[in-house]
Amino acid sequence: MEHVANRLFCPLLLTALALLGCRRPPDTPAPVAAGDSIDHQQMVRLLAERKAAGLTDDRLFGDRDLREAEALLERPHLSEWEEFGARFIAGIATKRLGRYRESIAHLRRAYALIQDTPEAVKASLPGIEHRTLFELAGACLRLGETENCVACQNRDRCIFPIQDGGVHENQQGSLMAVQCLERLLEEDPDHLGAKWLLNLAQMTLGKFPDAVPPEHRLPADRVTSDVDFPPFVNVAADAGLNVVSLSGGVIIDDFDGDRRLDVVTSDWGDAGQLVFFRNQGEGKFQQQIDEAGFRGLYGGLNLLQADYDNDGDLDILVLRGAWRPLGASPPYNSLLQNDGRGRFQDVTFAAGLAEPPFPTQTAAWADYDCDGDLDLYVGNEQYDCQLFENDGQGRFTDVAARAGVANGLFTKAVVWGDYNGDGFPDLYVSNYGQPVEGGDLSGAGGYLTSQTGQPNRLYRNNQDGSFTDVAEDLGVHRPLLSFPAWFWDFNNDGHLDLFVATYDGTVDDVAADAFGMPHQSESMRLYQGDGQGGFQDVTAAARLNRLSLTMGANFGDLNNDGFLDFLLGTGHPNYEALMPNQMYLNQQGRRFVDVTIAGGFGHLQKGHGVAFADIDNDGDQDVFAELGGAFPGDTAANALFENPGFGNHWTCIRLIGTASNRSAIGARIHLEFTDQDELRHVYRWVGSGGSFGANPLRQEIGLGQATVIGKLEITWPGGGRQHFQDVPVDQFIEIREGSARPDFL
């Protein structure tokens, strides 16, 4: 918590955080253990060098912009216009660094100066007066968030609509924000962003809706829900998982072989420590950074797991460098090899995955050539993507150019799935768009935008080591500004469908959507597969033609009815981008209903890695959300939403490959059972779910009211099949490829 507490306003903040159970991983030097390999030591050294450089000259994580603005302010005889520019930059820079009271002081002075600036001078920056006031409101609102939501967590904090325990106790920040927003709306009544934030600010004060003028007030149906769905409560603090961090990824899986799910989280900052939470049972977790060998492994916007070396335990891939400007220090990824007890060694260099280092936050494992070991596709930004073929001995070779899957676009998600049912995994690549020159996150207050969107790719596996892009032919190349994606079977017809989330819009578009006004942003897409290699766009029919600036996302079965639901983690880097994360409940594979408000999932902090997992082994899936923004001051505590239970039956199946890859990634599970006199079929494919956040590889499957699984069929990646009959429900099951019977654990 050092980079928040020491730079903010309250010297007692660290003590308060400790008392409240809100922790940030300690930042101590990485010890060199006797067993640390040369490769591991080399990666720790490189990441330490990157951290040191980032805290000084890096425009994203360092204070370079602030130092330049302060140097300008020290010059004699500054004009008011020159001082305005320096104050504005200093205000943005200190806000980015989490020094909110300094930011407020700079932006207040900047606003006073711009009001006295001649109109002819202001004309060179249209709208700058309102922009300054809006930035000031954002700094004030963030001050309130930090004092009340980050530093003083409880179960209701930051959950939209804010009420009850979510109302701020220290109200100074929100009161100042309201003053700014009301003044801005007096001058510009149509400012959508200001209208949206005014409603949020008054909620934090406990004065919504009465204190919001009717012309600016959110419609009643946007802050209430008539859906019959029980609330999930954020129990991250109780579980010991409420670490404060910037944006990052999450994996939930069993890394030490004790059949309890552990949690791994990352923080994309150059000083963001990778964290291992070992499951202690009874819903409690303990941080074990040193015990896991993680000390000194910094950064990583996304994570995923797989047994890449087929030795029976799960290894970890850490992905780094996404959204960073060209010319930044090399963003090495990390492949962390597990010793079977949950201690890891970095083997990136030995495995052939280190050179050349490209910026990325997305990758996916699959046995694309069906030879029994896992290959790896890495989706890079601004560079060609990489397809690493596994030689079966723990070393990889990039064959992307030969295979025809280099892509060459700005990649934000990659997912494997056998969409045409020929036994060979195909590859979907979600592309965001080329960044505007100078439009990276290092810009003052700005975030990455694109000139034009780029079509997505669907690479059909030709079964000979090559692929053919058929996305446009099959009509699955949109949205053009997309981010997370996944293959799944949302309607349980046995065929893989495709979901692609959009990352198009601004807080003004979010506000327009909330106020029921039109906007130009693309909606997410749901493509229904026919199993023969074709797709149909069913977005509107499924009621998913909605706006969502989606970053992290994943799917699971909230109510154990056998149909897959999903959570979208929302936001963009700017501080004013406060928007609820969104949960959609599957209605028997026909359509989806928004249960964000009813279920209490509408956390307003930036949503990144998402995982659905039965984290307490009670038979239903809980939901973990890794929260936090891009800039050093935009930290948040992670959330764990506990499932209240729905009274349905379930099964949990772990597959172990022998001829197939040991993780069984790509295997299909088919269950047939009778649920309230209806014969039903449910299908699952083994994998970690969506493309930003990793579910357990064991498959947690809802069965409704079924009391026995009549038929259970496994189709392995190599084509082999196993059949079992009359399998009991509410059991943890382990099935080894080729075994005559399942093991009940």
C-alpha cells in the first residue's frame, strides 16, 4: 500500500488498513533461494531493473510528467496561459500517482486561470474549461473513493446502486465533486459524463435520488431490479483475498495437489507483486509469496494455467506489456514451472519463450496438432502473434508464420475451440485496432484509442499444421473494437458457440445507455454455432445487444441449472470511468437477463481478471473479480462474491489425460440426465473459460434437480471416448483417460 498511503493525505492510513484487513503485498527485496535456477534469477533481475526504471522515467508509472510540470512552474514570469498548462498537467499527473489533494489544488488553480483566459486564446483548445472542471470533479470523487472504498472496505462499498453500508462516512471528496458537477451542468446541461457522476456522487452521500434534479436523475428502472435473484455478498475480506492492487489477472485452481482451490493474482504495474494465496480450508486463504517462489516476479496483466510439461501439476504463464507504448523496456512474459507442491521456478528462457519479448496480455493453450502435448498461442500488440509448438520435452518453437496465424493486428484476446467438430482445435483472435500516434496510456489523462477497428480472425485448423482465416466468410469478424472472447455452448446443443465482447465507447456512452439515450458504440456479439462450421448472429434474440466497455470477463453457472452465465468486468483507464460490472443470467439457452443489481455484482471499480469457481467446495460457484485501474493511484481491493446457494444438484469433474495432454484441455464432457421429468443434455469443454481470468480446469457443472447422471461421456482431444452410466450427483469425480471407472474423491 506504500504508493497510495505515503503519497496521500493520511499518515495513519497504513495502520487503518492493517486493522481493516486490507492488505497490499509487501514490497521487499527478492531473496535468492538455494534452489533458484539461473533462469529464475535472471528474470527476477530483469524485472527489478524494469521496476526501477518505471518508478522514475516511465510516463505511465513514474513521475516524469509531474517533474516536468513542476519545473515549468518554477520558471519566472510565466503567463497565465503557461501556468494553466503546467497546473493542468500537474493536476493530471498527481491524480494518476494517487496524490489527490495535490491534484485538487492544481486543478482548482488551473480552473481559476482558465476562467480569466481570453476566449481567443482558449479557442485553441475547445472545451478546455469544462474539461478542467470535469477533471477536478474526478479528482474529488476519487479522493472519496480512496478514503471510503479502498481504505475502509465493507461488503457494500462501491456496489451500484450505492446504498446502506456503501454510503461514505468521510464525505468531503464527494461533496466537493458534487459542487464541481453541479456547476458544470449549469453551464452545460447536456454533459452526459457529469450527469452520470453526479448521480453516483449523491449515492455516496446517501442523498440519491432526492438531491439530483429530475432532469439529471437516472431513471428508476436503471437503479432497481425486478428480477427474482438472490444477492451474492462480497466476502473477500473475510477470506483474506482483498489485496489492493492495480489491474491484473487471476487464476483459481489447485496448485499443490491438496484438492483445494488456490488463488493467484497479478498487478500490471512495474512494481506489482505476483501473489499466491494458499487455500487453508473453511473459506480462508493465506498469502505465501515467498513460499511460492514469487518474490520479485512483478507485473502481469493476465495469467493462465496449464500442465505444459505433462508432469501432473499446473504451471503458470504470466503475460506482460499490454497497452504499453512502443519503446518501453522489454515486456518479458514468464513461464513458471510448478514443483507439484505449489512452488515455482521461472523457466521462460530455457523453454524458448523469452525472445523476442513483445507486449501482450492474452494467450491460450491447446494441442493444435493432436500430438499429446500443449502448444501455446500468444496474441501480441503492435507485433505479429506467436504460435509456440511444444516439442514434448519442455521447449517451444514459434511456427506462427509457417502456420499462417501471425495476424499482425492489435490483438486483445485469443481462444481455441473445435467449432466445426473435426477433432482439431481452431483459433479465434479478437483484435482491438491500431492506436493513434501518441495515444497510449502515457498521455495526460488519456487512454488508448484507435483510428479504425480491425476485423477479428477465425483460423480454421487445416489438420496439416496450417490454418485459414474464415472469420469474414462465416460472419464472425465483428465487433471491430473488441476485447475478451470465448468459445462455449450457451444453449447445450452440443455445438460450440462464440461470444465476443466490445471495448468501444467512453463514459459518455455509458451515461447515454444508462439514461436510455442513443449512442454509436458497438454491442457485444453472440454467435450460435451449428456444429457443421457455420454461425448465426443471435445477439439481439439473446437480448445481448448492449453496450459494455469490457476488459476482464468469464463464464460459469451461478444457479447450477446447467446453463452458463457470464460476468463482464468493465471500465477504461480514465478515473471518471466508473461503471458497474455486469452479470448476465442464462435463461435456458434462449436469452440472457441482467442480474447485476439483483445479485449485487455491480462493482464500480475497474474490472479485470474474472473467475467462476467453487472456492469453498460447497457445490456452487462463487465469483472472483480482480479490480483496479491502470494508473498508480487507481488501486482497488479484489472482490469475492459468495454464492448463497440455489438448492440444485451438481457434479465436479477433473480429467487426467494420458495419451492426451495431462491437463485434458480441449476434452468434451457430455452429461445426460433427467431433470423434473425432462431429459436433458449438458456439454462442457475443458479449459479456463474466458480470455481474461482463469477458471479451474476441473469442470463444475450444475444439474438442476437431477438425482443421478444417467450417462457421462468423455471425448478426449486425441479422439478417444469413455462412457459411464448412473453416476451419483453432488460428488467430486476424477477420471483418468482409459480408466474403467471414475474415482470419487
